[in-house]
Amino acid sequence: MKKIKSLLVISLLLNIILIGVGSVGVSKIGGIEFIKKQMQPAPSGKETSDYYFTKKSIFDQSDVKDVHKIFIGDSITDYGEFQEYFPNEVVLNRGIRNDVSKGVLNRIQEVVNRNPKEAYLMIGVNDIRYSKGSKNFEKHITAIVNSFKGENSKLIIQSILPVNNELFGNEVSNKKVKQFNEILQRIAGETGIEYIDLHSSFVDKNGQLDEKFTIDGIHLNGEGYKIWVDALS
């Protein structure tokens, strides 16, 4: 009986010590509010989120040269493992989740400065999601395109993908997706930029993102990325 009591006392003391150490650790990194903040998603539609600045600073510090392909965009780009599809080339991913066209414009010079052979842009779904407006979207895309003027890089504009509203909800209207894609296609035509229609490769008969290519209705699964890369080929 004494042995059991001794073990209980030891166990209790160890728990108190661990709790104390944990509290000190949490306090050192900013307290419980810091922990809660890290568990929260990036602020909706804000290119000034911590995640945005963290990724941008990593991109800026990279010294990779002789780049073949750079993929630029939001989370749909961010989640893609494009290097694995082009193992014999230097491929960089410049996707940042929750990014919008203004956020891409604010960081596009880093891409231009790398002088990639090809730069693939896909942006716009969050402009629609966060109601940034088609006029501002057009202005930002035009400025992004102009950033490549006089450069050796080939910029390719990719269409915005459809959304499955049954899975994702109604934050993004596929009617708006079509409208924004028309803006992209027009800008590409007026500036002599190649435009790739990925939308038609992913849309189902109801005008939605086909369920076989997504889990949440907006982001792609593995099969979806394979279709994307095959379309570029």
C-alpha cells in the first residue's frame, strides 16, 4: 500500500513539474494567445497575413538560379509539388495560400528577377471569394503582365478553375469565375501572352469543379494536379 502511495506521489510531482516547464515554454514564445493565433487559419483575403510575409521573405532570400519554370498563385498553386513532375528542370513554386492578384503584384519582381524561361500564373479565385472587384483584378493582372515587358521570360496566364459549390459552399460563384476568366483571356490576347484554358479540363456537366478532382470543392487532389500538368504539356 505504501509503495502504491509513493508511486502516486511521484507521478503527481512529475505532472506538476511538466506543467510548470510547459507553462514556462508557452510564456517564452508569447503565451497562450500565441498558441491560439498559430492554430488559426491565415486571415481571409489579406496579402498582409503572417503566412504571406513569411513565404515572401523565404522567396526573397532564395539564391536559386537558371530557373526553367516558376508557378505563381494562391493555395491551389501552393499545394502543388510541381518539381516532381519536371525532375530534369529547376522548378520553383511561388504559390501563397489566400493570395489575391494584388498580393501577387506586390511580389512579382522576385519572380521577374530570376529570369525564368517560363512563368505560369494562376490567380483570381480569392479575388472573387473576397469581393475584390473585377476592375481592380484587371488592373493588377495588367500590371503583372507589364512587369515582364522587355524580359526574356515567357509568361503564361492560366485560367481560374471552377469551384464545386456543393462541397465548398457559395463563397465563389462559377458565373464570376467565367467573368474573371474572360478578363484574363482578353488581357492575354491584347498583350500577346499565351493563355491556357484549364477550366474546361476540370468542369463537369453542371459547370462545377468535378468531384473526382477535389476533396473540399476548391483545391485539387493528386489526380487534379496530374490533369493540370498534362494540360501544360
